[in-house]
Amino acid sequence: MHLYRGHRASSFSAIDNIELNELRARQRTFDGAYRRTALACLGYALTVLRLFDVRFYKIGILYLVLAALLFVLSYVRARHSRHDFADRSSEKLRTLYKQAIPTIGQEDAREFGRPFVTAGFDVVLITVVVLAVEVAMLVLIIDL
């Protein structure tokens, strides 16, 4: 269970507008980007399926598969980002705070959650999925 300033996620509320703005910015950046990309792929797939010849249906279906996989990966990413504002609790987080490099000019600024850590595994997974879809699309285009 994640605690945010000692509160469960369902009973947590932001202290002020600055914290609320930070929460929204992180959700928009980290969670929303994956969902927007999945929606764009879904729109492209529907465009291909509705406007093009029957020969292009496989490409449209391939984009539908990509959109579905991106929605799944956006859900996984959203689950990971729940940790961003969680209270410090484990030894791993304590060492992460010790290793964090403070931003110049922000030494005395308020901390919003744990230090930023790149979502490396998620990025690698999305790269593999998109690469596989692009190779499959190239094969489909060559077969046309």
C-alpha cells in the first residue's frame, strides 16, 4: 500500500495549488503521453480501415494491435507512477534520495515525491513493441 504524507491514496488531497499542479503535470507527462499515443494509433487504424482498399486491412489491423498494446503499456506505466509521490519507506528509496543530484537553483525548493527515475524498462518494452509492428508493416507493404 502506498502512503502519501501518511494518507492512503483514496484519502490524499493536495496541500496547495503548487502541489496539485505538480501532480497534474506528472500525470499529463508520464501517464498521458502513452494514452495519447495509443489513441493516435487507434485513430490511424480506423482511418486505414474505413478509407482504404481491402488490401490495406492488414495494416489497419496491425495498427489496432499496436494501439491495444500501447493501452496495456500505458496502464503498466500508470501503475509504476503511483510510486512517484509515495512517502519514503524502504531502504532502496533512502539510497535513491542520497544518490539524487540536486538541481542548481532548486536546493531549497520543496520536494514532490521521490527523485525522478527514468522508466527504462517501460521505454525498452515500448521500443520492442513498436519495432516489431514496424517490421511487420514493412513485410505487409512489400507483399502488396
